[in-house]
Amino acid sequence: MESRAKFMGHPVHQMLVVFPLGLLATAVAFDLLWLAIGGTTLSIVAFWLIAAGLIGGALAAPFGTIDWLSIPQGTRAKRIGAVHGGGNLLVVLLFLGSWLLRRGAPADPSIAALVLSFGGGALSLVTAWLGGELVSRLGVGVSPGANLDAPSSLSRTPMRHRDADA
């Protein structure tokens, strides 16, 4: 199933989702480092990484929703996409809660802020796996003509569907 929201021939959601995943995962890493070795800089960096990750998530979500809406009803992909999207909404809410709890003292996050951050990080591993299942296993967002010798998405050469080669 081909993505409905594309830029230069590639799915926008798949391009944008790497930012919130990377930023939020790095925030968790900085929280762990802060717990291990201390230092206010580490927790302040985590605070700003969470803020940037939340913005990235807000930018990626509409494009994922557009693609999800075009998945046919009653399919495994539709169900997995719903769990993926709902789980990612929960990830964003957990990190938002963590960020809000840190606002008054980003250099010294509370236990609750850390628990929300770690919970969001753990859940994001599950939702990222589900996203991989959608793309790699179920072909959501993949051009129906995808193959090892397909022309560049920037070329004007039309893609042939895999079935056309059989």
C-alpha cells in the first residue's frame, strides 16, 4: 500500500518519525546518565530533548494518521496501525507529563518525571517495533512497484508493479 502523504516520492511520516524517536530516546539516556553520575547539565539537556521530541512527534503524527486512514478496514494492518498510533499518542503524553513536571526545576527532575520518561521510552520501543511491522512486514507506505531494481523516486521512469514481472 503506497503512502498518501509523500515528499519527493517518499512517505513523510517515515521521514519525520526518526526525529521524535531519536530525541526522546536520547532524553532517556541523559536521564540515566544524570542518575548515574549527576550533573545539572545532563538533566537540563534531557528537558530540552523532550521538548524537541514532543515537537517532532506533533509534526510526524498527522502524516501517520493520513496513511492510517487510507489502510483498508478489517485488515491486520489497520489494527496494528491503530495500536501503533494510540501507543505513540500515549508515548507523547507520558513525555509531556515528564516535561511539565520538570518545568520548574529542569536541573533536578522528580522521581515522577523520571518514571514518566522511562515509561514513555519503554513504550516507544513497542510502538517503533509495530511501525516496523507495518512497513517491513505488511508493506504499508511501500510503493506497490517496489523491488530491488526499481527506478529512483526522483526519476520520471514509471514503476512496474511486481505482479507485472510474473
